[in-house]
Amino acid sequence: MDVRLPAGMDSSERADILAKEKAYSQELQRSGKWPHLWRIAGEYANVSIFDVADNDELHDLLSGLPLFPFMDLTVTPLATHPSAI
């Protein structure tokens, strides 16, 4: 997830959307739907792992992010590896 907020965004609007994003993302983390979230050092970006039932649920969670309109997303579906312990 790469976040690209508009350079001229009003500071109060920016603070509001960031607070909403934090609350929503932490709610998803507490529910177990977003078990891993890592910041990419030096960027306003992250790598995340979601634990969802299907692509539709993932789409709903991602599109519900307040910052979604300002994100460039790449989704890579993962499956259990047969040699994983």
C-alpha cells in the first residue's frame, strides 16, 4: 500500500482522515482480519497480511479504508506452503 495524500490537503482534513484510518485499521487488527502490518522504511507505505475468507471480503475491507482513495495497492494472494511448519 502506497499512500499519496494531496500536497495541498487541508491540515484539519488530513488529521481527521488519518485518525479515522488508524481507528479502522486497529479495529481490523484486533478482529484478526489484519494480523500483520509493516511500514516500509523511508516511505509512506506498508506491507500488510490480511486473513479473510475470500477476495470479496478483502475488497470490502480495503475499500473501507478512509485512505483508500489515496492509495496505490498491489494484492498478491497467498496460499499455505506444503513445507511450512
